[in-house]
Amino acid sequence: MKRFDKHIFICNNSRPPGHPRGCCFDKGSKELFDNLKMKVASQGLDKKIRVNLSGCLDACEQGIAMVVYPEQIWYGNVKKEDIDEIIQSHLINNKPVERLELKEQDLNNDK
């Protein structure tokens, strides 16, 4: 049984102050989550799209990180101002927002 068409995970990892990789929590991931969840629900998309906070996605140095499944599209440096574009372009029209996409080399955590 397929419960959701898309599942979004937003990193909410918190690291100690001064950590060299930073953390999504300190960059505002909880507020971004609240905003995305509210907008998805207000557009009646919450029956098809699930928005969740996650633990570390291992991409905190890329700004607030999020991933959309089943496509496995990773986004980085996502800001509140990007939410409407992500909803319209990716979640509704299945066209990822290229300017925010993290590529394989961005996700290489062997640094």
C-alpha cells in the first residue's frame, strides 16, 4: 500500500557550538519545517505528501539540508523564501529546483 506520493525529510541535527560542519538546527531547520508543513497542508497536499524532521542527513555544511523521496532529490541551503518554489515546481509539477539541488560531489562525506 502506497501511503504517500512523496516523503520529505528536513535535517534537524544539532551539533555543539563552533563545530566545523555547523548544523541545520542552528540555521533554522525547525522553522523551515514548520513553514513547509503548514504550506503543504494549506494547499491540501498533506494527504499525498509527508513532511518530516529527520536526524542528521550528513550534509549540514550545505546549509539546511532536505531530501525528497522517492526521487532521492537532495537540496541544500534551503531558505524559507524557497519553499513556495519547491512546492510548486517539485512537489506539484515533479520538476526539481535545480539551483538548490545537491549533487553527488556535494554529498561526499569523505572530507
